[in-house]
Amino acid sequence: MWKLFNSKVFLLILLASISTVIGLKILIDAHKSVADTSKHTNDLSSKKTSLAMGNPPASTQHSFLLASDLLDRHEGKAALAELEGLEQEYPLLAAHILLAKGKAYQLEQDNRAATETWQQVVAKYPTSAVTGEALYLLGKSQPEYWQQAIAQFPTHPRTQEIIRQQLSKNPNQPKLMAILVKYTPDAPGVDKMRDRLVKEYASQLTPTEWEAIADSYWLKWDYGKAGQAYAQAPDTSRNLYRAGRGYHLGNDQVTAKKYYLQLIQQYPQSVDTGWGLRRMATLVQPKEAVTYLDRAIAQFPQQAPEALVEKAQYLQALKNPQGATQALNTLLTDYKSSAAAAEYRWKVASNKAQSGDLVSAWQWAQPIVINNPESKLAPQAGFWIAKWATKLNRPQDATTAYKSVLGRFPRSYYAWRSAVALGWDVGNFTTIRQQVPQVLQVEKITPTGGSATFQELYKLGLEQEAWTQFQTEISDRSNLTVADDFTKGLLQLHQGQNLRGINQIAELQDRDTPQDKQQWQQLRQTPEYWQALYPLPFESTILKWSKQRQLNPLLVTSLIRQESRFEPEIESSAGAMGLMQVIPPTAKTAAQNIGLSNYSMTNPEDNINIGTYYLDFTHQKYNNNSMLAVASYNAGPNAVAKWVKRYGLQDADDFVEKIPYPETKGYVESVFENYWNYMLIYNPEVGKLFKNLDT
């Protein structure tokens, strides 16, 4: 196992396999020359190593990377020799080459030449990300350039550095704070700036600045404050809906109705209005609610399925069961492929099963698999059809259903449960702990989006430069392509922003235009998509403590992915901290038991040490049943003990289905779905099993 997104290791593994003697010799000779000149004996940086270990590089690429390394060594003269005339030979990175020249001149104490070179960058490449860096360097001696950077490149990392420097000298600059709120709402300290803007500078804020503030609150789920801010944002359907919804969730129903009505009147055809009609229905009497829902059903097909379910509920309250039945029949006939239809069918099927009518349950569940293949309920329905078939003494139908789940929904939790039911050697709740699966190394993921300049920088291993380039390219685009969104997620993973990166990529499934859906479907057919969704950060630490506790390292990885998305410093509302989200009292007890006196729960080493100790404890308490251990990790051993006493363990799947805490039920399924996906992606034996699925 290795770091999936460590570019140095990636490039060494990927390019070493195709390296040539010639390419390697170029690097060695170049390194020897530099070492002789500078009297350095350390190796060239990984940037050059990664390139030269592949096919023999073009001289332009080699010179640029060599110059980059020389600049890192503060050897300006040698760097200038490599860069001489290179911008003409390498136009794709001409701006970067000029920037590097300026840095080389500066190292040689030729500040005039450095300034003139950076001014060339600004003049020749006014929209390039490199210009943001040039403006930063120029502004150190000429402050007007920093103002230009703020105006022209607000998303550039150097610009944000400039703004923070200026705010440290004079914190009373609302325009600068507003820029950070708009472009870096998650950055440390920005939430305090946002609150300060609202409290102290409300009268000075523009509608656009209010929108950025509102978006920041919305992002943090502070919907009440978001609604108040959206009320002062530009008058768009989106902002009116969010103003209403924010006030609604903030328990100000009167103001919420005001903005919903304004939305409905001003933007009668907007997609947001479909949502507004449904939300408005929840704030009025049932008879009036039906009127709003009828309008949503008639005018907004995407809202119609959920609106029909809600209409049926109101009609029941109005003592009109016939009308309610008619609404639900319309749902099942006219919108049979909708999520609402799947949810209604599953609700009825579950009730039938609980009452012992397994044949009817089967009949209600079967259409979900057929009509709603993208629904999360489809694999669940298929799996339980197989379970019911077994109970009805129809083993062949059960086998067919299990295989169907594996074939149609291979990434789901229920695919793993189906594999277990079929007798595949993929581990069960009672055996997973002891297993140490083989994990294959995979090639570096290549981003699919971005410009040719970005792609070139990334290919050369210049990841920070590539990230800056990409940020600048997408800064003024509100709607990214699927390829660009995927690329953004990958780069966030490169930066160690694991939660953002994973969520960015996961949210691609929510794209709603036909073109975007098609592109997402194509992307998810690639192994790179799944490797990005299920990365392997902190693997050496996980391996170390998993071995110490005799735990399956992929199970630990799967739990961490669910708990924290691999964010070392994350803290929950309950105070649980770090990668494995251990609450302070549990951490204190565990630390005492393992003799750990000085520890930090935001330190990955300490957190995984303590977290695996506790996971081992929950396993021991439940005789190494990983399902009960994982449930205990989430809900606590006492709660799980009560459930075991109440429901028994005759059927593990029945037990999971009956877990009374929805959060814990979802947690158990998610952790083991994570585990199954890690096995699918990285374990070769699982792939071999799928080859025999049709036999």
C-alpha cells in the first residue's frame, strides 16, 4: 500500500516501468554537471526525477525542470543558463519560464532585470495564473501591483496571502474581508470575518457581498442566518428560494411565506419555484396546501413525484382516502421511475414483509429493481427479494436475485451481502477482523479537465503550480463541467483536503442535465473515478496500528472514511475528534490503558493508535463480530447490547435492518460498503470472482 495521491511515488512507479537507459542517462549526466558546479551532492528534486525516469524528455521540458531545481538551490546563474531563450521553444509554459527568469535574476541581485521580466509577464500574459504570482513579487516593492492582484486575481493563493497581510496590519477593511468570504469561505478565520461583516459593516455591503455571506452560512448549514443574508442579496430565483428556506428552517414561518410567495409571483417558471410551491404547502392549511401541490405537479415534472406523495398525505388528513389513493396510483403509473415511487414501493413492501406476507412484499419490491436502477433502494430491494425467496423455499430464485444484485449494483453494500450469501470468499461479519487483504498498487490518476497549460504542469509533477493554474482557470465559472469538477476533486485530494475532494467527486452523481449525467456515467466506468472516491491516505499509520491491534487494515480505513473522510483535525458537534472521531472521555480512558500520556487527537498517529484500541475493544466485547463492533463504535456498546437482547442474532441482515437508530443503521451499511469498494478497487481476488458471476 502507498499514498494514492503522492505524486513523487506515483511518478516513480508509473514512469519507472517505461524508463529507458537514454532518459536515465540524461538525468544522471545533468545531475553530475550541476553537482560538480555547485558542490552539492544531494539528488535532484523529484520533479526532474519523475520526468527523466520516463521516456527521454524533450530538451525544453528537461531544461525547465532543471532550472526549477536550480532555483530551489538558489543557483540563479545556472538557472538563467537553462532558461535562456526557452520561452520561444516552449510557448505552452512561456509565462512560467519568464517568471522563473525573474526569480533567477533576483537571486543574482539583479533586481532591475527581475522587475522588468515580471513586468513582461504582466504585459504579455494578463490573464495567466502566473501573472498573479508576478504581481505578488512586483508588489513587494511597488504596492500598486498588489492592488492589481486583488482586483484581477481574487482567487489566486498569492492574492489571498496579500489580503491577509493587509488585514493583519489593518483589520478594519470590509472589502478585503468580503473577498475572502466569497472565495475562501472554509479557510481558517474566515467565518469570524463573515460574522464581523454582518455585525459591523452591514450598511456598507453590496448585494453581491451579501450573496457571498449567505452562501457561506448555507455551506455551514446555518440556515437561519443564511436566509437573512439572502434577503439582501441580488433578486434571483435562487436567492429568493434560499431566503424563504433559510427563514423557514430558522423557524420564522411568516417571513418564509413572504419570500416563497415573492418567488412564485416573480419567477413562475423557475426550477426554484417548483421547490417553493412544495415548501409553501407545508406552511398553510391542508386544503390550500393541495392547491400549491397541484400547481407543482402540473408545472414542474421534476417535483411532481414528491408532490403527489405529499398531496396524498394532505388528502388523507382531509378525510379523502379515495383522492389519496388516486394520487399514489398516479405516482406509480406516470412517475414509476422516480425516487418517490421507489420509496413508496419499498415502504409498502417492508410493511408486507413485517406482517409475514412475503409474496406481496416481493411483488411490491420487484418493480424497484426494474424501474429504479439508479435508486439506492434498488440493490436493497433486490437483496431482500433473494432473502424472501429463500424463506419461501425458492432457492433458485434466491440465487438469481443475489447474482442480479452483484451484476447490476456491484458497488453497493447489498452486493457484498449478496456475495456472502452466495458463498464467495469475501469475508463476513464474523471473519473480516482477521483478514489482511492484498492491496494492489495503482497508477497515478490523470485529471480529465483543465487547460493544456494545467495538464503540462501536472504531467511534469509541478502540482502546486498546476493547482494554482487550475484555480485561476475556474475562478469565474459558476458551473463546472464534469471533467473540471472531477479534476478539482483530485487536486483537493492532492492538497490533503480529503473531505472536500471526496465530496466534490461524490456529488457528481447529483448532476441533473442529460449531458452531465452521461458524462458522469462514462467517468464512473473508469477505475480512476473509484480510486479517487476511495483513496488510501495515512496507510502506513493505519497498517502499523491495525497490525498492532490485529485488525483488518481495510476495515479501519473504511471506518475512517466514514467517520472523518480522512480529515485529521475535524471535530463533530459532540466533540469527537480527528480521523477516527473519538470523544474525549473515551480517548482519555484508552490513552490511560495503553500508557499514552502525551497525545493529541488531531495527530494522526495518536488518533489511529487510540481509535484502533477502541475498535479492538468493541470487537472483543462482541466476540469479533465486526458488524456489532462497528455499530458499537457509533452508538455505544450499551445500546447495541440492548438491541442484541431485543432482536437476537439469528439473521445478521435482519438485525441490521431493525437497528432503531437510523444514523447507526446507515453507519454500519456505509462502513461495510466502503470496505467492499476498497476490496473491489484494490484486491485482485475479488475481481476474479466476478468473472464467474454468470456460471
